[in-house]
Amino acid sequence: MDTVDLILSPKWLIPVVPKEVCLEHHSIAINQSRIIDILPTDAISSRYEATKHIKLDDHALIPGLINTHTHAAMSLIRGLADDKALIDWLNNYIWPTEEKWVDEKFIEDGVELAIAEMLLSGTTCFNDMYFFPDIMARTADRLGMRAVTGLIVLDFPTRWAANADEYLDKGLALFDELRHVELVTATLAPHAPFTVSDQPLEKVRMLSDELDLPVHIHLHETTHEIEHSQTNYGKRPIARLEELNLLGPNLLAVHLTHLLDEEIDLLAEYGINAVHCPQSNMKLASGFCQLSKLMEKGINVGLGTDGAASNNDLDMMEEMRSAALLAKAVSNNPESLPAYQALELATLSGARGLGLADVTGSLEIGKWADITAIDLSHPACQPVFDPISQIVYTASRQQVSDVWVAGNQLVEDHKLTQIDQHDCLRRARKWQQKISHDS
């Protein structure tokens, strides 16, 4: 009998691969942080002896959720400027606040608060775009969280860098540092077409090709962005990116709420990856992503929350439900985005877009043990006819009981194991008091 580090025995096991499969009374054997076997519970007990065996008799196990687009440290300005139009929100509230307050300590405290929230709601990996990406990366690694840090690029100065060249130089230095970090990888992250000019975007494309790095960018998020592009470049943003040779499998395009049918065809032809942020798009009235059309054309789509300043949470359980319901309403088709597809968007599809599908996003032998346990014994989830549907349409983040990242248990019985929650909240309150006093 082989000895392994951990065996998890849930009532239901939802691997995502194969599609639509829900295994009853199966167990996962984990050793040295990776999944080494999935078998019926009786069979696994006769084959392996575990250092620790956890039985989850009322639970479903799913791959850890992947938040494919967020701005983690903005958790510290959650609710600062609600119910504003995006350009007003950015120009008059968010950017002035960031200019005054965002420093290394703000990032560290904001990222820790965000990771605490994400872990407690079942997220095991997030893709970030914000200032001081080095601090974000080190904080995530210190806390044992899988993360992708965006090497942010802008035309204008911030506390992180003075110009586009400095953003790229600092980003490349961080990329070299991350070569030796197992849990944290990187994307190139030009903020948006209206904040990054052609020359930096050409450098981004060159570096993406040279280093095989994804390019993470807000794209076709608002009518203002499209009007700005037409006024300043004589073409819509997607046409501009095509001219700059940025369309391709390495492009991770966020929002895509204003697309012509021919643009959807073009994105599909180039094999780009999309990120859908339904709640943020609704709250900022940015528009509706034509999710069903994107998926019908074979475009890979992940799910993201966006930042807590515009959502106002980092709850991927809720994002799944919103995506599924909104897809039906926008397409006028109740069969759009069934529950199993919503779960795939929140897991494996996000991993694909981030270049991580070989290591996470599904419960398969050889992948890292990034796993979330959801207790379905709550009255709102009973009776259980279809566990996948219950997770997408009825379960809440309060039912996430346990979370593992690379086999390390970061949430145990609803409690964080690596984060001092009391101290984390104390620091968040101090930031609230400082920012409120200033305003």
C-alpha cells in the first residue's frame, strides 16, 4: 500500500474534465502537492494510506475557482465611489485617490485583504492588474496563493513608474525574479487602448512574442473608449490592435461589451482569449458582453470579478451565477451557458487564458491540488438533484468550507490558516479612516 500526504473523500467530485461529469463517492489522493489518483472511495482506501484523510460527507469538491481579471489592492477602496459612470468614476474619484494613497504598504495590505476574501469564497488563483506588481507577487507568494501578476503599462506617470519605458523595464525585472517562484507567474498588462499609445504597445507585442507571455488588456469596455480610438487613431480599438499585430492566442481581452459581429469573427479567427466580468459591467453600465456569440465562435472565455471598487466583491461563486443568468437574458435563450459551462468558465477556461491549463483549472491526475470544498447541506441547496446546478444557481460563498492551493490547506472549516484575519481587518479599517479623513 502506497503512502500519500492527503486523501479527500467528498460525497460528490466534479472534475470539470470530462465535461458535465459528477462522480459520487470518489476520492482524490494527493502527494507532494499534486493529484496522483482519483478512484471510487473504497478502491482508493485499499490502494493508499494517507497521512491525513478528510471525509466531506455533505460536500462537493470542485477545482479551485480562477478569478481571471481583478485589481486586488482596490479592495481598500471598496465602496468609495459607487453609482458613478466609468469615466467620472475614474477621473474624479479613483485616479485622484490612487495618486495620493497607493504605495507599497497600500498594495500589501489591499492584496492581503483581497486574498482573504477570495480564499474564503473558493478562489485559488487570480489574475491581477495594478500598480506595484512586485509587491502583489511577493504578498501572494508569502500567503501561498496562486496568482498571475500583470506587468502594468501606462503612458502617464504614477508612483510605480514615470513613463511607459520605465513600466516595461520594471516589469521585465520582476518577470526575471518570478522565474524562481512556483506559485506566481506574469502577464504583460497594458491598461487599455485609451491609456497606452502605439509605441509601448509595439514593445508589448515584441516582448509577448519573445517571452511567450499573455497580454492582459481592457478592451472595448465602453463607448467612450471606442469614440476615443476613432477620434485619435481613425479606427476602433480592435482594428488598431490588429494593425499592431497584438491579436492572437496570447491576447487576454477583458470586458468586450461593445463588439460588432465582424469583430467577434475577427477575434475568433485570431484565437484570442476573453474575460467576462458580468457584475462590474452591470454596475458601471458599461454594456453587455455577447457571451453566447463569443462561445459559439469557439472563443475561450474566462470569468473575472474586476476590482472590489467596481463590483463590489471578489466572489466568483456569485460571478458564475450572474454570468449564467445574464447569458440567458442577453441571448433570449434559456439554454445559453448551462451550469456546467458556467463552472468551466470559472475554472478551466480561466486557466487556459492564463496559460495555466496544464497545471490547474480541473481535477486531473498530475495537476496541482487546487481544490475547493462546498457544503451542500444548507437548506437552500436541498434537495440535491444536480450538484453542479446547485453550486451555480443556489450555493453561496458562505458554503465554501475548505480550500487547498498546491495541496496546502489555506481554508479549514471556514477559517483562514495562513492569514491573521483580525490583523488584516484592523489594517483595512486604518486605511478607511485615513482615506475618509482626507476626503
